[in-house]
Amino acid sequence: MGIRIEKVDLPGIGVRHDLVTEGGRRISVVSHRDGERDLGVFDEDDPDACRNSVPLNDEEAAALADVLGASVMLSRLTSLSDETAGLYTEQIALPTDSPYLNRTLGDTKARTRTHASIVAIVRDGSVIPSPTPAERLRAGDVIVVVGTREGLDGVSRLLANGPD
Amino acid sequence: MHETTLLLIEAGALLLGMSLLGRLANAIGISAIPFYLLLGLAFGDGGFIPFDASEEFFETGSEIGVILLLALLGLEYTASELFGSLKSARAAGLVDALLNALPGAALALLLGWGPVAAVALAGVTWVSSSGVIAKLLRDLGRLSNRETPGILAVLVLEDLAMAFYLPILSALVIGLSLWQGAISVAIAVAVVSVILFVALRYGNLVSKLFPADQYEPLLLGVLGLTMLVAGLAAEVNVSAAVGAFLVGIALSGRVAENASQVLTPLRDLFAAIFFVFFGLTTDAAELVSMLLPALALAVVTILTKLATGVYTARKAGVGTLGQWRAGFALAPRGEFSIVIAGLAVGAGVAPQLAPLATGYVLITIIAGTFLARVPDAAWFRESVKRRRARQAG
């Protein structure tokens, strides 16, 4: 099912975007002209009224969007592995003695060597979605990989031992 | 004492008093406008101390106040918002105009003030206060609510309607013969239409005149253009306020954003002076005699605004509670009502209009601020729910 986001003009103030969830709850974001946002959660009894609104500044809004966006991506990946035969997702912790520690993602040439894709890196509890080849791997990184079983094993080996 | 020294003392004392009253208003959560009006009433004509030395200072300040009030109102709206509201809320705007202008006109005729005063009082009761209501919606956390876009659209339409109403009123109050009056009204409407067209169509060209990121030249430039156009507009009987409003609309993009940032403190200062000055020149003794008609008018027009809000919200598919919220939120009248009354009284139409308008604005702002909170109260929500249950069962 497609997700519908409704846009409403608030003359003199900004715009409002509404999202109605499958469960019937309405969430809205008011974007003020000056970049301030209000995250509003609607009342269940009175679906026209905003029960609680949380003012967010530019950076807070972006951070929240990142968290929400990343979890959508990860959950989509999990469902993908259930539905699509032969394609799996794995989260691989970077071995502490990996030859690629503090080197860039591009150096691993993971996609060319294993035909599996690195789609995200989880670092310090936050997610770097779609990391670029220039992204440097750090100690403690968890790498999210999509590919065939063989491909995933290949990435695992590659990160632990370097190219065969 | 030297004239200038006296002016400094009077103006300083008054501004200091206004600051204290502003804090008080903030603390109890209502607009400061009624307090400024009351402060003005307490002093000046018919008050405790007449302010002689600073009268001229306050008069000039109040004129700049009206101009800035309207210019910033224009800056708030973009062309697409104006046209969007015009399309989506046409019916609501019409209901609003009819329901709320008629009681004012009727009262003026009833009091025997004549047709011109009737047009003026119709305007006083018609226009809700965008400033007070926008602040109210923000304070009550209702910006996300579903009835809010409808309320805002009604406010936009009222403001747009003022661009045509004010020049018509200024043509009428000059008191020309019917034929000459008709001509000057036609000229006024034509001029406003042309400026509005240019402002909406070529606004980006006007904005190019100003440097968006250099605050000092921006402030001086926008203020200068606004006062210049306001003055020229007044010269052709199109009311200075409307000229300022149109300049505000013509500016767009970053220039508009930054201009409203640098002009807002000035607007706050001079608009406050405008309200105090209106109080200063209004006789407090007459306010008492006009209190009863003002109260009656307020009761009737709060009900008609309630009907307007309910109609607007219902059309947008908002539930019962939301309809009540929209209705009560529209009740406060403010800056425009005073601008209209000032225009009419300044031209010598029915001098009692000033105390009536003052009393009326005082009552609607205070009552409106409290009424707006009623639909949030637990007992109110309960009773709406009970009624809905009864109707369902």
C-alpha cells in the first residue's frame, strides 16, 4: 500500500504535512518559515486536534528523520530476505584485526569481489545509510550487507582476512 | 521646562508603562493591545494627565505604526497563499463578510450616525485580528489542528478584502457628492487592482531592488519604499495603510524574510504607540457611555464569528469540537478595527465611533482569548461527547 502524505498550506506560517497511519493515527509536521518544525501527534478521541506538539529545530528534525528513515530501510531489508529466495541480509561486525580498519570502503572492492552490496554501516548507535566508497571503516562498525549466501560469506571473509 | 525635555519625560514614562503592561499581558496570556488602549485612555484627552508636549510625537509614531502593521502583514503572505486562499475559502470569506459586517452597519444606522459611519462600523466588526489570533493558535499549540488552515484562510481573505475596503472608506469619509464619491471610489479600486497585479506578477523584480543580506540598507530601503508608496497612496485617496500592505505583498523570497526580521522590532514599537495614541485621543468619559452598545455589539458579533468558524470548519470536514474551536478563535478584533475607526474619526465621521470601537476591541479581545480556551476544557469536551452519544443513540 502506498503511503499518502497530505500537504496543507498555512498562510503566514508555513506548511503542514499530515500522515495517517494504518492504525488510523494522524501525525503531522508543521514547517515554519524560519525552519522551525512542530511534530504533532493527534488525539484519538478528537482526530482534528493535535494532542501534543514537539518543537524541533533544523538539526533535531534532520536527526529524527535519519533515525526514522534508517529504521524503515532496515526493516525493508529484513522483509526482503524473507520474501525473496536466495537474497539475504546480514549484519557483520568488523573484526578488530581487519586489514581494512581505518581504510576506506572503496579499498575493500567488496561488490566486485563478492557480488554483495554494503548498504549501511551502524556506528556508535547511529546508522550511515548508503555509505560512499570514501567512507572510512572504524573499529566497532557493524556492516549491513545484502547478497546471496555465498556473497555474504565472501564479505565476511574479505573483512576478516583481506582478499584471498 | 524645555519642550524637548518634557517630550522625553512623557514619552519615556509612557513607553516604560507600556513595557510593564506588556509583561503583565504575557503573564496572564492575553494580547497586550487592550492594555495599551487602556493606558492611552487613562492619560491624554479626558484622562488624568493630558500629554501636550508629546502629542505630535505620538501622532507621527502612530501613523508609522499603522504603515508598518500593514506592511508586515503583506510580507507574511506570498502570492500563492493569497490566490490559494481565494480559491479554497471563497464561500467562507463571503459568509464571514455578510454575517459580521451587517451587525456593525445595523447598529450605526440604529444610533442615527448615517451611512458613512455604517460602512465604517461594518468594517470594525467584520475583520478579526490576524495578529492576536495567530499568536493565540501558536500559544494553544493548535497549528497542527485540522481546523487551523480554514481559520488562517479566512484571515487572509479579510486582509485582502481590506486592501479594497480601506480605500473605499477613505473615499467615502472625505464626504464628496455622490457622483464625485463614486468616481474617487472607482479610481481607488482601479489603483489598488493595478498595484496588486504588479505586486503579484512582478514582485520578484521589486525584490531585486534590495540587498537581502545587508541588513542596514535593507531596513532603510524597505522602510523608505513602504513610506513612499504609503504617502503616494494617501495622496490619491487610497489610504496609506493599503499602500504599505501592497508593498509588503510585492516583496518576496529572502528579501521578504529578512525584511520582516529587521522590521518586526520597529513594528512592535510603533504599533504599540499606535494603540496608545488611539487611547490618548479617545475620551475615557465617552467610553463609559458607549460601553453598553459596545457590549451588545460584541455579544452579537462573537456569535456571528462563531457561526462563521463553525461553517468554515464544517466545510473542511472537521468534527464538532474543532468547529467550536474555529468559531471561538475568530472572535478577537484588533488592529484593523482600530485602523478603520481611526480613519473615520480622523475625517470627522461620528466622533463616538472611537470610544465605541475601543470598548468593542477591548471586549472582543479579552472575551475571545478566554472563549478560545473553552473547547479545550474537560467539561466542554465531555458535554460535546455526551451530545454526540445522545444523537447517535
